[in-house]
Amino acid sequence: MLEVHDFPLLMVPLIEEPPWTRRRQVEKVEDGQTSTIIVWEKLDDNNEWIKVLPKDLLLLTKNEGQPWLALFHLTASKTCRETYGLDEFRKAQLVRLRRYIHEALMDQVPVLREVARYLDELSM
């Protein structure tokens, strides 16, 4: 998982461009006038797209939490840290994830504090 398939790096595009969140432009007709509005949607537990208000975009779904939990287990384990060969490319890719870890995310998934610390150590 670490050396052959490089799972920690596979989590980077899943977190940066999540396939379970989308933004669409929808034509809205009101009083004969057409306007375009932006609609955010997320996949729910039944794999159906549901509309999400912009204020609720920071609330994690199970799909959004899975890559973070996988990254936590792959970076927090002592044996994984010793086995995973970190070169400059891997460090640079993993450090890109640090900008996505914020207080609202850490409140929902508290173990991400350790991931944030690990990514901060990598950037030094």
C-alpha cells in the first residue's frame, strides 16, 4: 500500500478535487426572466446527489471523511512512517493537503490534528 501503490499520494487528488462534491450552474426562470444560479451538491449515503446550502459545505459526509481517515492511519502509524520512503516529490505532494485542514474540519475529525502536525513537520 505504501511503496507499490503509494496510497498517501492517492489521497491528495481525492481531497483536492473530490468526486462526491459538485457545483452546477442551473437556469432559473422567474417572471419571464432567466438567471443562472450556482447549486452545490454532495453525494449522500445512498449515492444520490443532494443540494447543499453554501453554509453547509464545510460539514463532512462519510465520503469526504474516508480519505482523511485513511491518510491519518497511513501517516500516524509508526511502522508506516518508518516504511514509507519520503523523497522531495512525495513531501511536496503531501504538504499540499495542509491548506485543507482547518478548524471546522478538525472539530469534526479530531485525529486530523496529528495529520496537520505531521504535514507541518514535513514542510520544515
